[in-house]
Amino acid sequence: MHWRSLPGDLVEDILSRVSAIPLVRLRETSKQWNAKLKSGSFAKMHAAHAPKEESLMITLIDHRVCLVKINLHDPSVKVAPHALYLKDPLSDSSKEVDIRNVFHCDSLLLCTTKDKRLVVWNPCSGETKWVKPRDSYKKTDYYALGYDNKSSSKQYKILRLDRQDRPNKNVYEIYDFTSNSWRVLGVATDWFLAKYRGGISVKGNTYWVATQAAEKPYHDFILSFDFSTEMFQNMSLPHPFPYGISSLSVVREEQLCLLGAKRHMLYMDDGASFSDLQVWVITSTGSWNKFLALYNTTSYPFSKGMSFLADEQNQVVVFLNTKSILHVMRQNKHILEKHLGGKSSVLLNYVPSLAQIQEATLPGGRKRKAPST
């Protein structure tokens, strides 16, 4: 039986059970398929029925988002020969955008560019949304993408932290996709984020390792932002936690994960080394559970600003330090070291999907797209 003879709703039901990447290729075959597979109704059906995609690793190399594949059985690292393509809408040619930083949430990437623009991008579908600033963007801004997880449908929002010249003054504002506009929420003065510390998204909310600055001695804690209530909350680190470096990641897209490395006064060519490492995950009750500890790692120094991924099942930690060197460690054993080439930063899990970037809603339920910048 040819597919053309099947009822349209049956075809959609069948395709909704196919993984995202083959569907993207199918969209390219005809305008009819492209229109059908880009519809919002199909995206919802696909999110409900499609098999869970295997997460991919992405990193930023020389201002381009690249896929990274790690083979743990025959230890090796491969970087895809071609970066994920993000066209610059301000160029008439096929010029690509230079990306300064990238944040991942729910299969969407929030990217800041070298020329201080902001874009939300689905690399799987190619859909983009360029977001204009309320006033202007700054190189020192922090950004996060999240969604209202108490709503029946995901309502995406962007958080911007504008660090003012005055110490510890953080003006925070929210961009709401349903209105295509920014609004200032408030000013925080009792904490600050170090330049090298990025945020991580877990179930629509964002988490950072922040530093309390209300009184001395300063101490670190976990700062979270709830996109449903649009409020900050504080979480404690595991106790005791005598570590000089702390970085956040996510396990299986659903559990917050924390890495700490203890500083020892052993000096190498590239500075002080860190010889003890621990990885913790937060449980459903909000308590911390240590699932991995590594010792005697002085030959593989960690560094402030590094990012990491953890595999709880295989007891593996993958981290990328600021020298663009990717390390893979398993149960006290260093099994792989690879220089990724160029200047690389940020190591993230990415799950391909057909997640749609929200459009603003006009009176009467009509949709409009934000103008490109």
C-alpha cells in the first residue's frame, strides 16, 4: 500500500513515532512534507510519541557549535568535520555567525554572538528566532533559556542578568515569547556570578554556582531561577564540601549534577593542580548523593571555567578544561585525553528534537514572528 492512499491522520500518527533526524531529511523532499512536519500540531504529537533520542555531545570550537562523539569501548574522540550551520541574517551571502557562548534547554540553543546579538536556535530543524534587546546587550551579560513547567504547554522565556558597574548589582529581566517583549523583574545585590561560571538547565529551570556577597567571609551556594514563578531560590552545597572548584551539569536531562575538585598545593607547569575529585547528584528529595570519587589525578589538572558531563551508570566523567583538552576518566583511571583543536569551550548534552520556538500571540489567537535583527 502506497503512503498516498493512507488517511492523513494515520500518516501523521506513523511519522510521529519516527525519530527527529530522519524527519528533518524528509522535510527537505517536498513543500508538502515540509508544511506538514513543521506544523505545531505535529510537533506536539511527535513530542508525545517519538522514541527518546540518544543525547549528543556538543562543544563550541572557534565560535562554531560542533558535535563530539566519544567511544568508551575503544576509547576515542571524534569531532564532526562540519560544524552545525547557523546563517547570519544580516548577510546576503551564506556567511555563518560567530558564536560567543551557548546555553542548552529542551533541544533549543540560546546563543550569544561576538557582535552582541541573541538568538534561539533549533539545530535539528534549522528554526531560529533573533531576539532584540530592551536597550542593548553587553559582553558581560548572563543569559538562560527556560520554560514555565507548570503550564499545560511549555512557555519559553529568556532570563538576562545585566551586571552593572557597581559591585554585585545584578539587574535581571525576562523575555516572554508570548509577548515578544522584555520586562525588568528586579535587582539582586547579595550574590554574584564569577565570569567563568555558566548556568545549566534542568526541567525548565536554571542553576548556577553563585557566591554569597552580603557579608564576609564569602561562600558559594547554588542559585536557581524558576521560570514559572520568575523568582530566584538558594540551595546548599553538599556538606562538607571543601573544594576549590565547583561546576554544574545534568544527568539524563533530569538530575542536577555537581563536580568538586580539591586543591592541593602541588605546582606544575600550568599552575596549581587538583588531585581529588567528587561528583554528586541531587535526589528527588532534594538531598545530595555522592556517586563518584577520583583520587591521585594530579597529572590531569582541572581548571576554573571547565565544563563536564557525568555518566552515573558507567561511572564516567568527561570534562573539558580551558586549554581545549577533553579528558575522560573512569573509576580512578584516566582513559582518554584529546585536544579538540582551536579554541574550545562549553561541553553540553544535546538531544535532537522538533521542538518549536514559540511565536508571539496577537489578539484573536493569531501568531506573529519577532523581526530578525
